[in-house]
Amino acid sequence: MRRFSLPLHGKGILGMNRRNISYIFRYNDRGRYPLVDDKLKTKLLAEKFNLPTPKLLSVVRYQYEIASFHKAIDGLDGFVIKPAKGAGGKGILVIVNRDDDKFVKPSGKTIGIHDVNRHLSNILAGLYSLGGTPDVAVVEDLIRPVPMFEKLSYEGVPDIRIIIFKGYPVMAMLRLSTHASDGKANLHKGAVGVGLDIGGGRCLHAVQYARRVAHHPDSGISLDTIVIPDWEKLLLLAARSYEITRLGYIGADLVVDKNRGPLMLELNARPGLSIQVANGAGLLPRLRKIEALDPDFIIGPEERVAFSMEAFSADRL
């Protein structure tokens, strides 16, 4: 695991004001925000451009449809319900199995169909949406993590956040749920953030509650042995999100399914800054390196990924 001696403020940390003014406001056309603020629109757009995502099982748009929802999930052992306009992981219900007429959550707790229906009703009412506006419920296939991720995470599927600037992957982290985070991959709630080498997908640095950690707090597994499978494919999938959204500064959230490989979960036009803490490094030097490139030299996602893997490799930084 990589060691750092300088304080974070000396590493080109990108602050919120500069992120908002110099990158989000400057490079993201607000007219294109709905493409990523609505998870259903993002999924349909990704499918149009042949970017793999979790399979869409159902969409619930109206309260009267809830009464027949049990038919849509009949025979399914696992599924995920998400608010299309949710943020920060709020309102996501994960079902991993069934026990007769009960639905089993990742924690092992069981709920009934009435609980599921109530959750759907809350989503449609806008309880979890940005601004509290009416929403729709998106029902997806359950992600089955690769064996390495199964051992690493607690009551949840690990995901990978990659910051994409002008189509170039510039920084990445693995988010591991914990008992403290209640099975959610949310760093503010106690999930572990693992900074990843853009050059090869290996662990460089890891934190929980912004403090350096070397092992997963629940499983005790060493984090410095992590090397993400299908790393270049994940970078390419993230980089291609630029072509479909034309947003210059975004966060791509990805997973690796044991059957389907890398999948795109969602995109974020206002990605948080905690990825810098997870990496023990700042975004600014990398963003400036991309800004310094000749704007007239247009290359495809494969070439952009190759550039980033070399330019931002831990061995070169």
C-alpha cells in the first residue's frame, strides 16, 4: 500500500468552490443534467449506446401499479428497487433472496410484500428524490459480485467510482460497505474508500471516516492486496460515458458482475470530493494535465484510457 508523508493540502486538493465554478459549471451543460439525474434516462441512454448496465426488470410509475407489483417479481430470488431521481444511495432497496413469502435483505432481515409496496409508494411520492419531486421506481436485476468482492464487502456490493474529465479517467476509488454504513457504499456513513491506481487498478490508500486503514473493519481482510479485475474494461466503460452525455466533468459508478463483467450503475454530474481522501492525493494536478492537452486533438475512448493509464499510473506520479 502506497505511503504518503505530505499533508493533503499540499497535494493539489480540489475544493468545493473550485470544483463547482471551474469544472462543473464550466464543463457541464446544465441542459444535459437530466440525462444523469434520472437513473432511468441514464440506463436507457446507456442501452442505446450498447453500454452494459444491470438488466431492467420493471418500472413503476403510478400508485395504482403497486397493487400488481408482486407479479413483476414473481419467481425472482433477488432484485433491486431504486428511485430514478434519488441521490446518495437513499431509497435503494436490495433483496438478495426469498424465504417463503418473505424477502431477505443483505443484512438477513426479512420484510413482506406490504413493506415492499410501502417503499414503492414512498419512492413515487418523492420521499427520496432530488427536491422532493414525484418520482418513478426502477427495478433492476441483482448484481452478483465476483468472488473477490464478495469477501471484501459487508452486506452490500462494492462499487467503483471513477472521475471522468473531458472523457479521460483521472481518479478512481473502490467503495466497500461496512456494518457502520449499514451495508451502503457511502463514505460519509462509514463505508471504506480505497484509492485505486489508474494504471492498474491496485490499492494505493484506504480510509474510513477519513482515517487511514489497512484492513476491512468487519472482515479483517487486508486492503493492500486488492487488484480490481477487468480494470481496463472498467476504465473504458467509464470513459465512454463522455460520448453519451457530453458532460465534461462526471463521476461514473460501476460494478463487476460475476456473470456479465463490468456494468455501469449510474452517472453523477456533481461527483463528491471524498475520492481525494481515499486516494491521499488531489485532483487538481490531473485535471490541469488534461486541460493542457491540445483541444483540437480529438481521440476515442480507447486512446483516452491508454493515455490516462500511463499518465496517472502510480509509478509515474
